[in-house]
Amino acid sequence: MNDQTKKAPVRLNFFDILLIVLAVLIVAAGAALVIFNTQSASDEVRIQYTVLVKELPEEIVIKAEPGESVVDTVKLGTIGEVVSYEVIKATYDEFNQETKALVHGTYDDLVSVYFTFAADAEKSDTAYMVGNQRVAVGAQIFFRTPSFTGYGFVTDVTETAE
């Protein structure tokens, strides 16, 4: 064989190595997503959660009965049933400019309502999922019962026995 017809050894420069490493990383990331992104069986639990509806007119009539269905007015899914409700005087906090103090008081003509709902939920690390509704302290809930429609924020979530 002639020395001039020998093939030169394959040489990789820095750019070639970088492309190979990038391709391997992309394949590894895709494989990790497929392997680790499988949904593990979530825990089904029974919860009770409280929603505070603030500053309603005192004349409002609420006739929610225990066991009535509660519907999410945005996603139109059932998000539990009424356990109870409590009507209290609506409160406010105000900064008094003269005394430079925070003043806490109650409105004469407004009420707030604490609704307690029960539902079956899927438990995750950060919240509970009731249907398509995320339930966690601070989450805003738009809901309706057969006799009331409103919205408020979740103030309490507890797991209960079946």
C-alpha cells in the first residue's frame, strides 16, 4: 500500500467535542424526564377547608344547608359540600394618622362569612387538588351553592377521617 493513500486519523477539535457533549446531555435530560416525570399515585384524602367571604351587606340572607353541593364557578366542577357557615361582623384595620397607631374596628352594616366545606382531594407536597381546583391556605375560591354565590380566600385546611 502506498503511504500517500493512508487515511489520516480522525481528529476532533474543541467544537466537535462540545457538540457531542451537548447531544449526550440532551438525550440524558429527555430520558430523565421520561423516567422521573411519571406521576406517582397521589394520596386520596378527605379534607375540610374554610373560605372567608368578606364584607357582605348585613341584609344578605344565606340559607346554605349542610350537605349541599359546592361548585367552582370558574371551572364549573364540584369542589365539595357545605359543612357549616358562620356569620360574623366584618372587621377592618386602619392606620390613624394622628396617633400613628393601627386601629382595629368593626363595620356597623357589613358582615363576613366563614364557609366550611368538605371534599375528597388528592394530596401533593404544596396543596390539595379537589377536581381541578387547587386548595391551600391563601388560595382564592370562586364558588356557588344553591342559595349563595361568592368568592373568598381559604383560611384553613385540615385532613379529616373518612
